[in-house]
Amino acid sequence: MEKLGLEQQRRKSLFQVLDYWLLIPVFALCIEGLYVLNTVLELQYPGQYPRNILTQAISILLGLIALAVLSLIEQSFIYPIGVFLYGLSLLMQALLPVFGSAELAAKTGSNAWLILPGIGSFQPSELSKIGLCMAVAYVLERMKLKKYSFKKGVLYLLLLLLPQLGLILIYEDDLGTGMVVVFMLAVMIFIWGIKLRYVLLILSAGVISVPLLWNFALKPYQQTRILSFLYPNYDTDATYNVTQAKAAIAAGGLSGNRSGDYVHVPVQESDFIFSAVGEYMGLVGTSLLILLAAVFIFRAFYLASKLQRPAFKYMAAGIAAVFTFHYVENICMNLGLMPVTGIPLPFVSQGGTAMLVNFLSLGILMNLSVNRNLELTMER
């Protein structure tokens, strides 16, 4: 009876229980992104315009459909969806050696794109972030409820993490996505309640391993990026993109560059989209973007703090952590405050895979928020 009442309440008051603190910032970011991308794609890729901007708009529409579906499903389906997304992303990553795009690998330096018939390029590592987040959340919950011992839980976490992270870092050579995954897991485990001695142990191991990572894990171009960040004059070629990005932001002034003489910024449609926002919309546009992103992130973490079920709490925190890393890293690398890692700006940068996965993540957050609001409504 309680379940039936919840479903009836869901249908009657859907628009009343939607979390507009999550929805409105995302919709505004999408609109701002389309506005800026329309100019960038028309100027830099005239041969593909307007098909490229239409593709971005279609990606947003497909994302909205996924958002609507995930927002309305029963919470009992979240677990199998998480298992499915994790398994699907792992399978797609395993297919990269056969169906990966050699052209995109040569262009980007990362073998991270799968060519799907009738769809085109798809980046499985984007999907792996949400799949891994959902799977890890349930393992942490079982550890919290003492259904798994600490050793058993750690074993399961390693079995979930190592295949995904190994493919991302070793085969795909995608350090940026690997950093996102590590940050996401760190936030989830911190909220789960790791003991201080383990935190100190992990930090100590991280400091000790820096020389080993530098000499054996990082590729020469990754070392150059870090050195160029620490010493801007170390390699002017390596810092060219950042130098141009900062020049574009400066040219935007208060409300945007109206001279028609725009600064050329490589990869401005994706990694350096923030520089385009600064150039075409000025300080007003960049401030609005940062404000919208901050409202969205704070709301996601607030939602995580209010959820009662441990798995949902960890899941919401993990998703919020992923968005946080993306926004902070992308904006800061455009400003020269952090090394360049190739991290796109959620809901703004061009990219069908990233856009769809962003909306899938938002759909999970929205489902958790809607059901929490419904339960509060039923209690009144």
C-alpha cells in the first residue's frame, strides 16, 4: 500500500517534487554552451557547420530523454542499472583494441574512442565513471552495514576498480579521466568513514611514489605539461594553448569581444571552451557559468548529505565529485592555474558521449531527489 501511494503521489505531483536547484543551472549551462559553441564551430569548422551544432543539440535532447526516464523509474531499478552500466563500459573498453578509432587516437594521443556502427565515435571511459560510481556505492553500503567484512569489501572494491582504471590509464593513456576516477573514489570513501590512520598511510604512500610515477608512469608529453605549468617558460610550445586561452579571456572584457578580431585557441570547442565563454560573453558570461556550476555542485552535495540510505548517499557524493573535478580542472587549466589534462566542461563542451553521460548522472541525482521529496510529502 505504501509503495502504491508513493507511485500515485509521483504521478500527481511530479512537477512539485522536481529538484529545480539541479535542473535550472544545468539547463542554463546547456543554453550558454550552445550559444558559445555556435560561434566557435561556425568560425573554426565552417565546412562542418551547421551539422556540428545540430549534433550537439541532438545530444542534449537525447540526454533530456534519458534524464526524464531515470527521474521517473523506481529506485529498485537503480542497482541493476548500475551493474549494467559498469559491465557495458568494461565491455566497450575491452573492444577498443579492435574497434577503436586510430584517427582519433593519432589526433588526441589517447586510444579512448570506440567506433559504433550508425552512431559514430563513443568514449567508454566516460560511461565507466558513472557505472563504477554506482557499483562502488553498493559495496561501500554493504561494508557500512557489516554485510561485508573490511577485507572482503576492499577485495570487491579492487576487483571493480582495477580493470576499469587499468584500461583507462594503461591502454587508453587517459590520465585526466583516471584522475577523475581516483578523486571520485576518494570522496566516496571519505564519506563512508575511512579511519585517519588509513588516510595518513595513503598520503604517505602517494608522496613516496611521486618519483616512481614521474619516471615510470608519466609519458614525456605529460611530464612536459607539468613542467610547463610549474615553469611557464620551460616549453612555449607546450603552453601555447593556455597562453591563447588566457589571451582570449582577456579579449572578452566585461561583456564579450565585439571587434570581430578573435583569438585563435586550439580545441576551443571542448577542452578550452571556457576561453570561448570568456571571449564571446566576457566577465558576465564566465561569472554566470561559475555561479551556475557552483549552485549545481553545492546542491548535489547537499542532496547527498540528506539521503538516508548509505548507497544513495555515496552515489550522489561520487557523482557530485566527478562534476566538481571537471568544473574546477577545466576552468583552472584555461586560466593557467592547473596543468592541462583534456577534461571537458560538463553541459558546455562539445561531445555527444560526455553530454549523454552527464545527463545520465543528472538523472540519477534527480531520481534520488524526487524520491526523497516524495517521501517527505507522504510524511506530512
